[in-house]
Amino acid sequence: MSITVVGHVKVKEDQQIALAKYLDIVRELLDRFGAHVLHRYRFENDVDGETVGEMVVILEYPDLDAVHALFETPEYEAARAYRDQAFSYFRLSVIS
């Protein structure tokens, strides 16, 4: 059964090199674990509440094991430094 993951992020505009390095690593890992991006949405107009992100990314993984396996790789561990540099807000959640 496929698993959907939602990312809620805000990119630091002055960290495009770190963002590119992070995305290069993650794209390869997504391919390796059979996952892919379904949609990307930018927030256009806040209606209510505090805005902490600027974009939502919807990803699909083949199963929950693939989700955990990707984030436990040495490659993703190395990518975390780029992630922390590139995003001022970053949260991934499995949804049902």
C-alpha cells in the first residue's frame, strides 16, 4: 500500500546552493526507494492563522518501510546539514 508524505517548507532565498545540494541528494534517494513527488503548491493567500511555510510538497512512497529506510541512509544523514542551511522551516509528515 502506498504511503503519502506531506512536506511543509520555507526556503531561505539566500541559500540556493545549499538547496540545490540537498535536492540533488534527495532526488537520487527518492528514485532509489521508489518514491516520487506528486504535487508542489506555493501558498498564495493566507486566510487564517500564522504562516510558517511557503510551500507544500506531496510525495508518494511505495510503503512505510521505504519512508523510514530513506531517512536512515548515510546519504540523507549527510543531506541534513544542507537541509538545515536551506530551509527556515521544514516538516515532513505521513498522512492518512
